[in-house]
Amino acid sequence: MSPASPPPPSRSSSIEAAGRASGPAGGPAIVAGVAPGDAPGAAASPDNGGSTGVVGSGAVPGDAPGAAAGPDNGGSTGVVGSGAVPGDGLGAAPGSHIAGRAVASASARPSPGVATVARVDATRSWRRVTVDAGGDGWFRLADRLADPAGLDAWYAAEVAGTGRGHRDLAGALIVYRFSGSLAELVVGPLLEQRRVVVLSPGNLSLRLGENARIESLSVTAPVVAVLADDPDAGRPGTVVVGPASGRTG
């Protein structure tokens, strides 16, 4: 009888051995990790029962330790390593070369203005509030104010719609709708976030819906005025006004 052949190495040990060559000296292995049915040596993600011996800080939040941040779980393109950002298409440690690609990932933190406007939009029931919008149906307030024909058309739409032929009512409706829209963008963040979106005719755009109702607002490159103790104070896109609030919550 010939001696029995040694058992083949486990999938886990193969992964670690293959990845050790690409990991930093003395540190954890950084290996390619993709979905079930991959070529031997690929790191398994949680849905195919992979090893937890291959570690990296780039997995999608909630994954098991060592899980590959693959397309199947909303993360990177199957590469695990420190610095991976979910959905960024990359997931390896900054500056490393894996699977023939040089990758460097950084978290995309929204600007304070974008984050503030997004919070306003999340509290609205029907009117949308966004940033940097344009195209069909949108007009910049500064352009409309400088266009008598455009203002007449806005007024005529109110007269024919909700105003039902009452010209004084139509004018009041325009003021009512416009001031209410501005209040959502100014008073809302002031009370809820202790910051104010800086608005001007040049950076505010509107889109009208049926019967001249203002259905959407957009702020171009939004800047916010914040207090000195605001977490975003000093970041680009902020203007610090006044001292700290003195509040703790």
C-alpha cells in the first residue's frame, strides 16, 4: 500500500497564505475577496461561510470580522483592507496594489451645507429641498426677478389657478408660498440644528408645480452660518457667527 496522501490545505489556510504576501510585514493579510464560486484563494464573504482569519478594516459595517466588502453586500469591489469605503468601488489599503490596481480610498463626507439641506428635506412632507439642481422647470430667483415677462407669467398662473380670477388673491398667494418656502430653509434649521442656510437670489432656485405651487427648492453650493461650538465650525462652507451657544444638547 502506498502511504496516504496528506490532506489538502483548508480553504482558510490557503487564503491566509495567499494573502500574506500582499499584506504589510508583520501585519494582517490583505487579500482579494469575492462572492461564492470564486477562484481558489479568494477571501469569502459572510454569505459563503468564509474564514475570519483574514482581517481588514474595510468591510461594510455589520459584516463579520474579515468579511470581504464585495458587491453583494453593498461595499467595495471585493477587496478588503484598511480604508475601504462602502460603495466606493475600491476597498484596499491606501497606496496598496492589489489585483493589478492601485487604490486609495477616502470617506466622502458631505459639506455642512449639503448635510443641513438634506436634514431639512427629510422633514418635509411634499416639498422637496435639494442642492445644485437645474434643468427642466428650474429657474434661479435672480433671473426671474430680472425678467418682467417671467414674473407676469408666474402671476398669471396664480390668477388662473388657485386665485380663480381674483388678482389680489393671486398676489397674496405668491407672497404666502414664497415666504413659507423660505421659512422652511431658514427657520427650520435655526430651530432644529442651530444653524442657518445663507440664501440670496443668486443661489436659490425654484421649480413650480400645478397652479404655481412651489414644489421644489434648490440651494447652489450652500453655505451655513454656525455658532462657535458647532461641530462643523471652521470647515469649508461655514461662517462662524457669534460665540458658543452655551447649550449642551
